Amino acid sequence: MWNHQIDANLIYSILNDIKGKIDQTIEFLSMFETWKLQPNNIKKYINKKKEFIERRCCNHDINLLSIFLKEKGALKCTSIEFAALNTVNDGMPFVEKDKK
């Protein structure tokens, strides 16, 4: 659908959070991708990028997702805490070589 341009860890995180409901995942990914394309949202992330990296949140797509979720009111924690939970605690099962 998206020509394998979406990070597999992003899909994994969304599926994990919404308990594997495929239709909701596709809808959510579409909303997120639309949000992500807006230049002001990328600037928000660039301004907070150092904070994410300091918390060992190195997956930029997961970090952007956490900002998106916080803006939509879907998180009770901060965006950095969400990214850390998904990156460090839950672990990201896919690595760079899996994208090929």
C-alpha cells in the first residue's frame, strides 16, 4: 500500500497498542502520515529531538508518532515517555536490515 516506506516498528507499535485491529491500524497510519507531512510538525520534532535521543529514543518515526498521539490527546504520559516505553521497554523487533 505504501511501497514499504513505513517503518515496520511503527506498524508494530500501532498494532500492539490497538490490539491488532488491522482496519484501525490502516486508518491510523493514514492519519499519521498526513499529519507527518505538514512542515510545522517536523519542526516540532526537530525542536524536541535532543530530548528524545537523551532518553535513548532513536527511532524517529516512533518519536514523531508519540508527538502525534500527544497532540491528539491519546496519551496520558508525555510523548517522550511513550517513545521510551515503545523503544526501550517493549523493544523494537525490526532492525535496519529488515527494511531491505
